Amino acid sequence: MKKIATMLVLIAAVLISNSCSKSDDEAIVDCLAESIYVKLHNSTDPNNPKLMNYSVEYSGTGTLVSVKWTFGDGTSGTGTTVTHTYAAAGTYEAKAEVTVKKDGGECTSVPKRTVTVN
């Protein structure tokens, strides 16, 4: 019985020492909260229906570090404002991997937008 009690105490000690601290939990909540402040915009160029204008807006209290785009057709780009010309008409899912720095850490969110190109 003593061996079982000793093992349980040892297991509990290991689990407690490797669990998330309160500050780790707060950092996760901050990352989720920061994603609310990221907005993805797009518009079609009026002269070229295959040309899409994309932009990211961040209105939170952190610092926008980077934006990496994937346009849904196998190509990618970087920057807060980009344009992309699609080779063919169709429906595509554009994604922006947005990284924000806040309180000594970095948070990344990936807003998506489905676009139809004529």
C-alpha cells in the first residue's frame, strides 16, 4: 500500500510541475482575443475580374509583425496589402497568416475568405 501511495504522490508531483502556469493560460487567451482584431478585406479590380485586391486590418493593442498569404490556387504572397491575378475563373479560398506581437509573445491567426473569380 505504501508503494502505491508513493507512486501516486510521485505522479502528482510530475503532473503539477509540467502543467500550464496561470501566465501560460493568459497568453493563450490573449492570442484568441487578438484574433478578433484581425479583419480580412478583398475587392475585385473593376477593370480586370481576375485581379483581386487583398488587405489585412489589425486594430488591437499589439504590433502587426507579418502577413503571409495563400491565394487558394497554389501561389502565395506577403504584406498587409497585396494584389493577385488568378489564371482561371473559379472559387478559391484565400488565407492570411497574420502574426501579432504582444506582451513579449507572438500570436498567429489565419482568417480565410472564399472568393469567386469570373
